[in-house]
Amino acid sequence: MADLDAFRAETRAWLEANCPPEMRKPIEDEEDVYWGGRNARFKNDAQKAWFEACRDKGYTVPAWPKEYGGAGLSPAEAKVLREEMARINARPPLNSFGIWMLGPALLKFGTEGQKQRFLNEIARGEIRWCQGYSEPGSGSDLVSLQTFGEDKGDHWTVNGQKIWTSYADKADWIFCLVRTDKANKYQGITFMLFDMASKGVTTKPILLISGNSPFCETFFDDVDVPKSYGEDIPAQVGEVNRGWDVAKYLLGHEREMISATGGGDRATSLGAVASRNGALDPVLRAELALFDVDALAFTAMSEKFLDEVKVGRGHPAQPNMMKYAGTELNKTRHELLMAAGGSAALEWDSEESAGGKSARNWLRTKANSIEGGTSEVMLGVIAKRILELPGA
Amino acid sequence: MPLYHDDDQAMLAETASQFMAEEGAIAKQLRHWRDLQNKDGTKGCKDGFGHDLWKQMAEMGFTGLLVPEDDGGLGMGNVEAGIVLEEIGRNLTPSPFLTSSVMGATALAHGSDDLKGRWLPGLISGDSVFAVAIDEGPKHRPERVATRAEKSGNGFRLTGRKDFVVHGASADMIVVSARTSGADDDEDGVTLFAVPRDAAGLGHNSVRLVDSSMASHVTLDGVELDGDAVIGEVDGGRSVLNRVLDAGRVGAAAEGVGVARGSMDMTVDYLKQRKQFGKLIGEFQALQHRAAHLYSEVEIARAVTIKAQQLLDAGAENASLMASVAKAKVGKAAGLAVKEGVQMHGGIGMTDEYDIGLYMKRDRALAEFLGDVYYHADRVARLSGY
């Protein structure tokens, strides 16, 4: 405990010295957070200074080992750092799918050579990654994916199409599920890593109902993927044809992450926020009150869930419940915000509405219960694995 | 403090679970007392619970669980009381634990040494039962206190009427909120009294409720009490009343979690046994998804109940807010659990012979006790500034 207190004091002082005031303001849009990569640009000097200070300290990925670019913090120390950053509203210094998704997969399944190269690149924000999972015909039923990599000896030739590839148009590399054995459904998929600049890769942004385009369609047309990037750096994570194990692990990890943040802006009462513009209609007030009950209760659930994860308690399928409940709650939150906002919340691009922020955020939340496993898939998993209902 | 039970609490949970499943089982307690044939041809026990079980609970140490060790109890907190209450809920065990060991004990903790000396030993030994008289009317409105307590000699004279006094006619002592000054809706001017069973002018109209528990419409017709019957400060009873309410609400939430889990487990088991159309009905996705949604709601309700218990024990600033959140959330989740329970059981769920309907009845009574979903959602809104 004394050590942790010392660490907290030290961390607080370090943040005070290194986190610029501009980096302590709420995140308004995507560009407010640095995503890294070969073509990355800093929005301003403060963002650059904050990123570089964290990178040099290992704080872009504080819990990763030092040899892979992290700070080697223990879970308790990492929690202190999170708390201290939250205390001053510090923005994350670097966002990336490399940190959230590929990194954890490499830490668990990667070779030493892969870890040395790719984890360090991620930690230093040098390579921006995207994820190639879903296909037009393979959404909830992901394992039916058809993108095929033909074995050509020292390389694969990949053909097919991915969809919902987040920021594919901005990414440098992709971690991609590719079928390498057509005869074997589950054990015929390989988790491949390759450069988006490879010949035959094209991307096309998808315009969403929110008016934004965070996702792309990604096409592979005779893309040659070398099987190795150097000594002990194979192009695939895990064994060839065993990529489904890696994908499943990552899906679980993703649900855990979504569930940990699922409640959205949970510190404030939604009813208190909504009533700032004047008196609420009584029935809306009642809906808001019932929502606040659900939201505060879910905050306790999140705390309990994380406490139990820390000590290995709780049902292994519990992240599915958290993902389900958290995303449904967030959709309701934005429905109520729209109702409370009235016609002002309908404005699509006015300055007063900050470019239609309310309406666009509302529409964006509709994907919460689709991406990373739909609510219906989550309910099916709960029924099968937790309630042990038959034939699910 | 992590949001799960520590080793000692897990041990208590195991003990309570075993005890209540054996001694407090539905057939042995709830149905037994409900179906008791009286000599006069009527049916049902006048208390609605068994005094033998209450004595057994005393032997287990449960009755004095919240009483400080210096006063002869176990000195435990609301988390531990909640553990016992969850098992009471799961088995629908009729007992005066919530009104006596939680609410009565919480009130007496603010009483004089004389009051403690008079009432606590009987509670701890399982010889005494307490009730709490707060409601005045069919809905829970503790902010309004119309019952009057006027100065009379060295003491007070109480006049008024109280409703939904659970176990009122069985109680050796009733904690009564009354107004010693001010208008009905004033925050100040409320005083709590420990009214003994034999007080002159104390009347009961005892009624059986839907869940077979007994509650009284209590009349206070010029009940004369000594000054030493006052719990806490004269005119300053509101803060004690609020503590009694918080403890009672969090306790009722814990019991509700037990009702919800008992009902859900019974229903999920049924889905795995009942066949229609040549299939187990648990294979149907329409039922699977509803059962999974129910699981999610009950898990969340349980988490916030434990959170509220911990906050109450820690004396945290937001404990009262979270007590309301817990009571409301459990009201929603347990209500869903019993409704889905009866529906998913189909026709058999409508029969008296099958236990699932008993869960629905108990949930209905618990939902009203100390404020329903709507009362507490409104309170959450008020405490949040809207």
C-alpha cells in the first residue's frame, strides 16, 4: 500500500509536469485523439508533446512489458495511473486497434520476434492497424467467412472482400481472418498480418446513417502475402489454420472492453443533464428517472464485474451479459437525450448543434448493439453458456 | 472494497443458505402457516410466521446480527443482513427478520441505554418481535407525518393511524413515527417512539395480505407514553427515520434479489424439463432470449444491492441515493422474474399447488414495502436535482 501511495504521488507529479492543459479537455471529435501511423499528423503541439511524453515513459501501453514498449506496470499500478488520468480528465495519448486488439492477441499468441517488432511499433504509434473480420455474407455468423488465401509456397495469394473495416482507409496494416482450408470450417482460418499498401488492396468508405464514414469496404484482388517478415516473424498469429482461436479470444477481449465502458458517461445523472434546458414533461422526467436507476445500477454492475475479473471470479461468459446490457443502456440514453433536446437536437450541421452532434451520436449508438456481436447473439451465448439451456 | 463477498461473508452465505433451505423451506414454513386449520374453522396462522423458526434464527445469531457486540449482538453490517435476507427471499421464508433485526435494531441503535436494555435482549434471544409503523395510507409517503404526539405530563400522547404495519399485531414493540411539532409535511418536528404492545389506546386491525403475511392498520387513540419511549431526539427523529428507511429499503432489496433468483432458477429449471412440440421448451429461442435478458437484469439488481449495502455500512454520502436505486432496480428485476416465471411455466404456473405463483405474490408485497419502483425512481430524480 505504501508503495502504491508513493507511485500515486509520483504519477500525479509526472502528469502535472507532462500533460498539457489542452489535453485535459473533453474529447469533441475523432481528431482530438492521436491515432498514430505512417501518415499521422498531430492536430496541435500539445497533442504531440503529450503523446511523446507518454511514449517515452511507456504510458501509451502502461501495462505492457518494458521490452515491448510498455511501462511494465502491475495491474494495481495501472489502475492508479488510470485513476490519476481520470482525475485530471487527461485524454488517452494514443488510440489504436493495435493497442486494444492486436496487442493482446500478440501478447497471448505471438512469437518473440512478432512481439519485438509489432508491439514496439504499436506502442510507439508508428503503425496504424485495422481489423479485417466481417464480410458481406459473414456478420454474426463470422466463421462462414470466404476470403481465401491460396498457398503459393513462400506466400499466400489472398482474394475476397471485408466489410466494416474500421478506418481501413487510414490504416497501414491489417490483421485479417483469411480462409486457408476450405474443407475445414473452424480449423481452416488463418489470422494474417499484412501491409495495406500491398498491390491489390483497395478500400471504399461506407457512408453511415450518422453521415460519418468510420468504416470501409476492403477488397483483396490477388494480394500476395509473404509467409514471413524475417526470423521468427511469421505473417500469421498462432498456427496456420488455427486463427479462429485467436479471433475468439479477441472477441471475448473486445466484449470485455466494450462492457467496461458500456455505460457511457456514467458519472452524471441523465435527468440532471436533460433538465438544464428547462422543466421536463412529467412523463419524460419519469422515463429519465427510470433510466437513471438503470444507469446507476449498471455502474455498480461494471464495478462488480471488473472486481471479479481481477481475481478470476465470475462466469467466463459474463462479458457477453455486460456487452448486452451496456450497449442497450447506451442506446436508451441517446433516445432520451434526443427527446429532451427536442427540435434543437435535430439540427444536422449548424454551428449551434456542433455539427449535429446530438443527432449523429444518437444514430451512431444504434451500431452499439450490432458491432462486436449483436444483442441477439449475446443473449444466445448467455442462454447457452450461463443458463445452460438446451440446444442453443 | 471489492464488490463481492469476502471469505467470512461467503461462509455466512453458505450457512444461511443451508439453514433457510432446510428450516425455512416453502413447504415447512410459508405453506404450513398459510394452510393451518384453526379450531374456529378459519384458516391461517394469526402471525403468518413461526415463532420456533424465529428462536432457531436467534440460535444461529441472525436475530442480533446488526446489534453491536457490546449490546450482545454480532456487530455485523447491512452486507451480512443482506446475505440472510437473500436466502429468506429465495425460500419465501416468513419471518420478522427485516422489521425486527434490521429496522428495529437500526432504530434502537439511536435509542437510550434504557431503551436498548429493555428491547435488545428479547430480540437477540428470539423472544421479541418488532414492527415499524411509518405509512399512513396505501402508498409509502414517509415525508408526510400526520400522526400527532402531544406533550402529556412527563411523556407524550399519540393520536393517529398507521397502515401496512407488517407483523404489527405480533410485535412486542412498534417503532412509530409521529409529529411533535410543525405541519404534516415539515421535514423537522418528527419524533420516533418505541411503543410497547400493551400500551393503552393501541389498536390493531390485522389483515392477511396477498402473500399470506400479516399486516395491521394500527390506531393510536391517545396512547400515553413515558418520555423514555422516545428514540433519539424529540423533534429530531427525521435523521433516525431516514436511517431506518435506508436499512429497511436495502434489506427489502436484498430479499427481493432472493425472490428474483429463486423464481428465475425455478423457471430456468422448468425450461430444461418441459417438452412441447417434441422439444424441450428451453430450446426455443423466443424463451432463451427472454431468460437471458432476465438473467442480465437480476445480475445488475444484485450488484447494485450489494453496492448499496457496502455504502450504507461505510456511512457514505451517496448511500441513501443508492438505497433507492437498489430498491427500484430490484423492483423492476424481481417483478420481471416473477412475471416471466408464471408465464414460462404455462398453465401449471397458475395453480396453487405449484410454488412459482407464491413468488409472484411475495414480490408484489415486497415491491410495495418501503416504496415501490415509482416512488424510488422519483426519489432518485429528486436527489439528482430534477
